[in-house]
Amino acid sequence: MKKSILSLKGTQTLSRNEQKVVNGGRGGCNCSTYGGPVVAPSCQFYYDLPEEHKCCVFLDFSWNC
């Protein structure tokens, strides 16, 4: 896994700070403005969240949402 992170920019090695901001290509995830639960209590709760807060919440995929 570490090698794949280090080669995201082709042959250029990512610095430690650059590695910290890699988060799956959704843009930045800033949870400082989110004050809700860490685990979504329901599928509907998760779907009702604004897009910028969805990355701050875990969803139990066994619910088959």
C-alpha cells in the first residue's frame, strides 16, 4: 500500500505532507464543521448529510443502503 501512495504522481515521490492529504479523490474532507455522530444511525441520516460531511461519517454497509 505504501508504494502505491508514493507513486500517485507517476515517478515523483510524494512528501509526507502530501501523503497526509490523499483521501480517495473526493477533494478535501474537512470535518471541523461537522458536529454530528461519527457513525450514521441510519441510511437516511447519511443520505441527508451535505456532501462535504459524508466523508466524516461511517456507514454500516451491512444495512445494504
